[in-house]
Amino acid sequence: SKDIARLNTGRMAIWHAFRVTGCKRIWIPIYQCDSIRETFVKKGVEVCFYHIDKNFTPIDIDAASEDALLLVNYYGIMSHARMTDLASKYRYPIIDCAQAFFCAPIENALTVYSCRKFVGAPDGAYVIGKGAEKYMDEYPQGYSSGTAEFLFTRIEYGCEGKGYDARTRNEQRIDLEDCLKMSKLTRALIDAEDYEANQKKRRENFAYAHSLLG
């Protein structure tokens, strides 16, 4: 229960991490999902933007010492050492690992993970880092069973597209939600995941794609 927050969505997990820093302003990359920017705008947070070069390296950050900074592990291809090095340059780094679920948390930073991109769950996110559990008592309990039908349809029908409408309803729910505690259904599904098999299969899939396209 210490140094971890279990929440409903990645975007809200990033906002929660920002709250934990105690900062008033955040720098985010222009090359970032619009939902992140929109979340901070809705919350009344001052947002500054920075660019990245062709190697995904920040190039024009002018953050004050009391500013938070969002760093993204793009496509999950950044090494742990590289993300650690980037984070070490700033006082309040937040690491977006939405595309890098199996990347270990970055020390002296708040690391954010999105579950549904890697696990069969309707939503779910983690914030890991010092003091991440702060403010958790303020958030209502989340519920996801009402829009989780698409997961079960997918199990029975495979990739035939029969669950697309149900999945769309789930996405719409997520878009409308504020910051909530992770639902009990999501946590049960996540706890049942075979992470070792998940990692092994992803490596096999990558190796196959690389053999064709590398």
C-alpha cells in the first residue's frame, strides 16, 4: 500500500502523479496523446510544451526547479538506463510508461503504467514512486463491470469484431471518468495475469516481426 497508487486510467494516473509532486506547472511533450493535455487543462493546471528530436530526446525544456516534467518512454523502446538518465536532470520527473508496462520503475521519479494496453482488463493504471499513495483516500471507488462485455466477447469470438461496439462504450466511459480508485474487477483480472507468459509471447512476436521487417 506504500509508494503505489492503483487508479482507473493512465491519464488520471499522470494527473495524480502531478498532484503528488506538489507542483503548480507541468511540462509535457507536444508529441503526446491529446487526452493528457486535455486532462490537465480541465484540471486548471498550467501546461508548458517541449519538443523532441528524431531520437525522442527532449530539446527545448526550460523548466523551473519547482516545475514537474513528463517524460515518455515512446513505444517502450527506451532503456531503463536512458529513462533514468533523463529523469536525473530534473527535480520532479514523471515517467509515462503507458507503452512500456514491463519497464522497471525509475528511481527518484513517479512512474505511470497503463494496464489495459498489455493485460485483458477494461481499464486500470498504476503510479509507482515515493509517496504515490498520497490523496488516494480522496478518490471514489471505480467500477468497470458495466462496460467489460467486450473482453468476454473477445474470448469467445476472437478477432471477428463482434465486441467492437462494446469496446467503444468502454472507451467512452473512460473518456468521461474523473480520477477513481481501480475497480475490483480490474484488479482481479490483473492479479490473474500470467506475466511471465505475457512477456515471453511479446518477445516472440517482436522477434518474428523483426525477422520479416528488421
